[in-house]
Amino acid sequence: MVLYSTGGCALCEQALELLLSMPELSGLALRVVDVAAEDELLERYGERIPVLGFAGREIDSPLDRDGIIDLLAPR
């Protein structure tokens, strides 16, 4: 699971707190990627952060528990 975010983003901080508080996600690896580190990522995600990616799918802001659970559901 990847959280695309950047520093100083309040929505990104809230999304990270939510992800870390969800027992449904225990055992899943979470990688946080700062989109400001690469021009390509900034162009792709800059206006949409935070964006959560999992298994080739993505959801963007605002992230909520139901949307995250839906993202994790097998397709």
C-alpha cells in the first residue's frame, strides 16, 4: 500500500493517522511517498494528494475508512 503525500499537507497527515489507526490494515506494509521528491510524481499527484494506492488501484482525497476498505476488497 502506498500513500502519496507531501510535507505540510494537513489532509495527508490526517490520512496517515487514519491509516495507522485502522486495525483492518495490520499486517499490510505502508510506504509513504513524498510527491515533491520527483517531478513526475508531483505532476501526477500534486493536485490530488493524499492518494492511496493498492493492487494497481488508487483513491484520492478525501480518504475515509469506507473508501479504504473498498480499495482493499478483492476485485
